[in-house]
Amino acid sequence: MAANRDAILILLAGLCWSLSGIGVRLIEDANVWQIVLYRSISMSFFLGGVVYYMAGQNPIKIALEKGVVGWVCGFALVLSYVAGVYALQTTSVANTLLLFSTAPFQTAILARVFLGEIVRWRTWFAIGFSLMGVLIMVGGQDNQSHIFGDIAALSAALGFAVFTISVRKGRTGDMMPAVFWSGVLCLPVMVLICIFTETPLRVGSKDALIALLLGIIQMGLGLLLFTLGSKTLPAAKMTLLALSEVFFAPLWVWLFLDERIPLQTLIGGSVILLAIIWNVAGKNSQTELAS
């Protein structure tokens, strides 16, 4: 029962993360670095408030007490944020999406090495099937690549995989302070990037409001749900379920912005959804843990 509840939480996290596409579409002038900066500000306040509500203590103090796991978790998310944005700037969306979808594979390998979690054949099959769905989705898109952008996309996937491993490593305690810490660490990084790229720190009020809302609803709530759902599910299954983001993202821009969904996106998204449903409907995830 707990595993089913946690699977729903992870799926809802993917649902939250899928809102990034429609949010960015609604922003008029702010560039990606400014969006991530403002998103990190509101995400930090939101998650900091959650930690304070749950623990009744200074969230920064609690985050520092998490030690090495907390720092690894925080920096892994920062790597995923920054590398993902850089990939979108320097290589095609298709390449970024495809390479980031390798996160479940990377997570499965890291989970076996660092957590001793055995990934069963059902999960491996679902991961491979979902990757095939991503291949179908990006098949009709512009696939021009740039080597540094491709490396960044893989690095973003690695960062998310390491974050997932860190959350699972600390699952016996409360990992929300470490997740909050990622937002705090991201702020100076974004400020330095804006200064280095001569990007103004100030943006229009409408763009700022949308970016701040993304920080609360898209990133903050998504990370909260993902962390809460990490208690019983193996790491590989967590990242597989989070691929629901890829399925939902095009639906939002179709429903609210009337953007046409290409046929290959519908087919590929359906394949991903079927892979997730088939995996969730399988054996209880507790049996996938190493004894």
C-alpha cells in the first residue's frame, strides 16, 4: 500500500515538472538564466517554509546537519538545473530530451553500486520501452547536435540520478532540508552566470511572477512530492515514474496554448505512459530491494 502511495507521489511530481514548458512559453522577455534565478528564489522560500513547518527549526541549520549526503544532494540538483538549461541553449530540444531520458539507466547502475538495490527485469524492460517512446517522440524533430550541449544533457541526467540516489540513501531520515539546500546553492551560481553573460538580474513584473510561480508549483512542489515518495520505491523505478513529465509536457501547451501535437509525439508519449503503467502494475517495489 505504501509503495502504491509513493508511486502516485512520484507521478504527481512528474506532473508538476511538466509545467515548465507552458510556463516558459508564457514568459515574454526573460532568458533561461533569469528564469532559473527567479525560480530558485521562490523555490528556496517555499521549501524552506516546508522544512520549518515540518521541523520547527532553521532550515539552513538542518540542511547543514545533513552532512555529505546533503551537500551531494544539493550540488547534484544544481548540476541538473544548470546543465539542463545549457543543453537547451546549445543543442536541439530533441537531443536534450533523448539524452536526459537516460537518467533511469544511470540511476539503476548507481543504485546497484551505492545502495545495493537490485533492478528486476520488469523495470529494465520498462526503462528500455520508455526510451523507445522518447526516440519516437524526437524522431521528427530537428536533431542537429552540438557536442558540448549533448554532454550537458547527459550531465543533467547524471545530476538527477545522483540526486535520486542521495534521497534514497537518506530515506530513513528527512531529506527535505537537503532538497531545500539545492535551491540555496543555485542562487549564487545563477547570479554569477548572469554577471558572466552580462544578463540583467532584473526582469519584467509579468515574467518575474511566472518564474516565481514556476519555482513554487513546478519545481518546489515537484521536489517535495518526489522526496516524499522516495521512502519505499527503488531509485530506478523513481526516475522511470518521473518520466511522466515527458508525457504530460506537450499536453499542457496543447490544452492551454492550442499548440498542435505531432503524431509521433502522441505515439511516443503513449508508449512512455504504457511503460510506466505496466511497471507500476507489476510486483510490489519492495521485492526489488536487495536483501
